[in-house]
Amino acid sequence: MDLSSVLSGFAVAFEPQNLLFCLIGVTVGMLIGVLPGLGPAATIAILLPITYSLEPTAAVIMLAGIFYGAQYGGTITSVLLRMPGEASSVVTALDGHALARKGEAGPALGVAAVASFIGGTASILLLTFIAPALAGAALAFGPAEYTVLALIGIFLVGTLGSGSLWKSAAAAALGLLIATVGLDPILGTPRFTFGTDQLADGIDFTIVAMGLFGVGEILYNLEHRDRPQPAVPAFGRAIPGRLHWLRSRAAILRGSVTGFVLGILPGGGATMSSLVSYAVEKRVAKDPSRFGKGAVEGVAGPESANNAAATSSFIPLLTLGIPANATMAVLFGALMLQGITPGPGLMTEHPDVFWGVVNSMYVGNLLLLALSIPLIGVFVRMLKVRPGVLAPLTVVITMLGVYSIRNNAFDMLLVIALGLLGYGMRKLGFEPGPFVLAFVLGSLLEASFRRSMRIFGGDVTEFVQRPVSGSLVAVLVLTAVIVPVLRKVRTRQSGAAEQPAAQ
Amino acid sequence: MNPFPRRGLLAGLAVSPLAAVAACQVQGGADAAEADFPTRAVDFMVPFDPGGSGDLVSRAVAEAAEEPLGQSLAVSNKPGANGAVGLKELLAGDADGYTIALAVKSLFAITPLAVDDPDAVVIDDFRIIATLTQEAYVLVVHADSPYQTLDDLLAAGSVDYATTGVGTGSQLSAQLLFTGAGIDATDVPFDGGAPAVTALLGQQVDAVSASLAETMPQIEAGELRAVAVFSEERSPFLNEVPTAVESGYDVVVDQRRFIVVPAEVGDEAAGVLSLAFEEARESPEYGQFLQDNYMDRWEVDSLEAKTHLSDAAAEYAALVEDAGLDLGEGS
């Protein structure tokens, strides 16, 4: 690595114009992150025309800022309203919202902001030193590896939620079913499209999340309008206490590394990282039963993981020219419009763009931390707004956001339908978390499995013969079979007198 | 933009005759009003995801067309079903020339071979305002692979190749080639160009057919090697790579992009729009954009364009039938 180009990247990042666009980017990103349903991909697409007149580096610094700024903002709605805007913040909503219900929304947001900052910054540092070496790792992941990874993810979904395991499994199965809507990924046969091409491309994640979590939750709460509101803490209590920090410290470090590593994988990396981080924290915790009821580690770990992953998802784009997700695809387009081709040649042909953008992320993360800490008090006060005012307002913003994904009014009807489903699930005690995550991982699992089988000529044993997928199969067997069996044996040995704690 | 587009099959059937009637009325009585078309901004609908080739070329040409048109052109994305969702909405809206859309050849020539849609849009529903680009498909292998030429690849016992999706030119070109060569080849459809190229970079598959824009950066970086292009003549961007036809396989598949309005739009509005885009195609920025994105110009009049599209549809259907292929059911 050429150190002088890294340093000159700092000079680029600190140019006044670039600082300004970084600030604009992260502020806009944070705002759209807070507005439920509005996503960074749609926002960046809307802002594309503005970037024509900008210098390429400034343009990309701003657009990148929107992307990771939205990750910070998305946490706020996940915690306060239980409305995750991205697949990677679904798990944050579980314990984050539980904390908010206990009146600890402030500390939850404070921990999340610091966890996001540390995760993001650690990831940039790692990116700077080992990005070129790691770029190839993304390529070692083919259909076979994604199949096993998605399978691990679906098993981890089972660790979420505090309710019955069978209800989680049923919700996850429903999520897998909804994931099959659209054209068959291999044969192109329409499935569950009811003859309309509105459903031909399947259902967007945001629509499912906003329906099940957002609209479903709002409908459920309408029923309980008479119930006393949770106490809103004074601003003084909005600062996380010593206990919060003690519990989150290790979770943040583990989450940062998990997020960085999994974020490199295009397609599903960020979601997997938050899920893996949550599962790890639950496993190492002294008292796992706190999870789902407001464990601060369940916010700190996944939040540092998804921000680290957001940063490392730039690696495949900038070093290989592979966009890792929908937002990266729009950023790819933005670079192409500027006459810059993201790809293997970027780092040598345009070192100023590469390092300017990478180093601007340090600044961006600092700005976001500075923006979010004082704003926590303001956002927490949002909980004081009467539900009769907050609920319709949230629904309107959600509808606008959902419309903005494809500029399609059909999607708004879909959100309402899924909202009714979410309400029904909530009434019957089914959790939306496993549903939504299984939905995300389901399309990855199905398409990757069927691609693998075509490549392997139908031979399933090849999954264990390839080194990377073989190792992943070992991890899967270990976590999904051996550990639970061992635990069961041990609880049985620990005596009949002592009643085992229900999990 | 129309806030309540087609909601479903039934709603669509109910709306389209009404829209046609409304359009006729506008056309009949509004000649005078159209004389100073356009008096307000024109919506440019891109029926594809933001960031893709179709989106980029639309934004580039829209920017260049604003000045000659004298009004702003607002680009918005309405993706779905290879452009069918957006184009159906275009047909359901007012045929006044204030909404135009990008369209692609594959929707009219290839998608019908893979997807059975009784109310699919057909080219005669539209009036072509301007033709924009043609983009060749190119067959690439990994630089570390033993295959130096197309013949090397076809001599391999069996080939796994990635495609950019079902019912795409990527799938059609590769299937026609491998079936024609009579070798044992398995297609592995991915969701778009980037994942397909990624699979080849990781050597998960042996080959991929994709557009020049999707593969050129990797070809120039020396990661991938082009062994054939599926155009009639060699591509100016890859002059040393032979066409499939030169190598003895009569496979010509490309993607072409053009701008359409509903067929009912009056001559005057259509004429004004056409002139503006013809001027836009001459702008140096647009030229530079095409160069940077490995796109060739396709600039013909609308009659020739329509002939090309219907000929291509018939030709592809015949080729697929002769080869005994069924795109929709895999192979």
C-alpha cells in the first residue's frame, strides 16, 4: 500500500468543499434514516441529477455519507417506533424497542450511536490497511457458500425473540413462503403473482418490514390507547449509565469485527452480520433470558456490526467494481456518470477519489456522532407525542417512503395488506422479526441453492468438498446440532431436583 | 405523474379503454394547444432500477435534451418486469406527450419467449421518438482459464455459464451458441449483470455472456478474457475479438434502447420531442458518456426502428424454435 496516497486522501477529504458535502450527505442520510420507509437507495437516485455539476470526489463523498448516515438514523426509528428501515437493523428493533418501553430509550440510543461510531471507524481503519488483500475473499464466495451462509442465518433467526420456539419457526416459515413471490429465479415461471406483473420482481424488503413492523405495530397500539404511556425520562437520564457501558464494551468490539468481515460479502452481508452479532451476544451473556426484553448488548453488538458492514461493503465496489447492495448499485451509477469506472483499476487510476472517499468516512462518522448525541433528547421527546397524532403521521411518512422505492402506488396497498397480517400475528403472539429475516435470507437461500445444484450437476456432497463451504457446513453443524444437544444433555445431568430454566 | 397507476389486472382492463378514449379526445380537439408544445416540464420515465445502464443513458440524454426542448425533463424510475410495469403505466396515462419513457429491445423481442403474458405490451402500442444505443453482448471467460479462444471453450467437455437472468439477451445468446455447437452446457441464471460477472471472477462458472458495459472494466483490467462478441460486426471497443458469426455460429444478439410515447400522441408533440432528442444526441457530453460506457450509437428513423424490432422478434422466435430451446423452462 502506498502511504503517500492515503495521506493525500486526507488532504482531499479535508478540502472545505468536500467537508461541506460530507456534512450535507450525513445530515440528509440521518434524516431519511429517521423517516420510516425512505431508504438511501431511493434518496441517492433522487439526488443523482444534482451531482452532475459536482466534482466526482465531492459527489461520491456526499452520496456515501447518505448511505452510512441512514444507518445511524435508522436506529432511531428502530428503537423508538420499532420500525427498522433496513434488513440490518431488524435485530436492533427487538431489544432497542424493549428498552424504550422500559423508559430507557435515551441510553439505548446513546449506546447505539457510540457503537455505530466505533463500528464504522474500526471498519475504515481495517479497510485502509487490508482492503486490497481482502478484496479476493469476496470472490471465494460462490453460490455454494451463500447457500450455507443463508442456512446458518435461518438457524440463527431461531435464537431471536423471547416467545415460543415453535411460533418463531412458524413465522420464519411464512417469511420463507413470501420470499418465493415473483418470477422463479432459475426458470422464470411466475409464482404467486396472481397474473399481475406488479409482483413479478417479488416484494421489496422495505415493504415487508414497514408492513409487519410499522403498520402492524401501529394498528396493535391503537387497540391499547387507554393504556398508560411509558414514562419518558428527563434528558439527564438519556445518558447511558456505567452499567450500560460495562455490558456493551465487549459487544461493540466483537460486533465491529463481525460486521467488517461479513460486510465484504456482496448480498446479505450486513444483515448476516447483525444477526450473527446478536446470536453471539446472546450466547456469551451470563443471563440470556434478558435478550428480547431489553438487553443493551443486543443493541450495541448489532449496531456496531451493521455500521462496520456498511463501511466494508464499499470494498467490493471500490476494489472489484461489484456493487454489494441496491444502494451500492446507485453509487456505481453515480461514479459511471462522472466518467469513473469503479473496478480493479480505481485505486491506481483515481487514488484521489478512492482515498478521498475512504478518508471522508472518518469525518462523516465523527459528524454523525456529534449530530446524534444532542439530538437524542429531541427524538426521545417524540415518545411524548400522543399516539393519536404520532400514529397517523407515521403512517403517512411510511406510505410516502414506500411509494418512493418504485414510484408505485401498488406497493402502498401491499404495505397495508402486510400491516394487517402483522397485526394478526401480533395478536396471536407471533413475532415479526423471524418472519422478516427469513424473508430476506429466503431468496438468497433458494437462488443460491438452486444455482449450486446446477453447477454441481445435482451432487449435494460437493457442499462439503469445497474448502470454504465445507468449513461453513462445519460451523452450521456445530451451532445448530452439537451445541444444543450438549446443552440439553448437561441440563438433564444437572439433576431432576433442580428445575431447568425455561429458555 | 398519475398518482394511481394500474392496480392489477382487472383495474388495468377497466382503465385502458377509457384512457384510449380520453387520448382520442385530446388529439381531436387540441391541435392548437399542441402548437406550442411543451409548455411545462416533461416526465421521462425509466422503467428500470436507478444505477443500471438504462437509467444512466436516460439521464445522460435527458440532460442534453433539456436545452433544445426548452423545458426540463424530470427523470423518474419505475422498475419492474424488464420494463413492462413502467410501459404499461405509460400506456394507461394521458397520451399528450408530457410523459415519455425509455424502452428496450429485449422486452419486445426476448421477454415474450420466456414469459407468457397475455397482455404484454407490443411495439405497435408505441410511437418511437428517438433511437439511442445498441450494446453488444460479449462472451467472456476468466483470464486464468485455459480457454484462449471460442474454439477452446467449445472443445471443453462441459461448460457451466452464468447468465444475467431468465429471458435476457445474455441467456439467449449463450444458449443459441452452445446449443448450436452441440456441447453439454448448463446455464446458471443470476439476478443481473454484477452477480453474474462476480461468479465468473470467482471462477464459480466457466463463462458468462453479458453486455460490454458490464464486462469491459474487468476485461481492461486483465481479469476476464473476451472470446466472442454477438454483434454483426466487431465492436469498436474490442476490435481484436471475433464475432460469433466469424467463428461459424450464426448468433447475433444485442440490446437496443430507445424512447417511446403512446401511439396516440399527436404528430406535433412527437415531432418536437424527436427534434430535441436528435439534437441531444449530437451533444459532446452525451458522446463522451457513450464512449465511457462502451455503448454504440443506434440512430435510425422510427420506421426503420420498428422494422428492426419486429424482425428481431420473429428471428429470435424462429431461432429458439429451430434450436428446440425453451427459455422459460430453463434447459
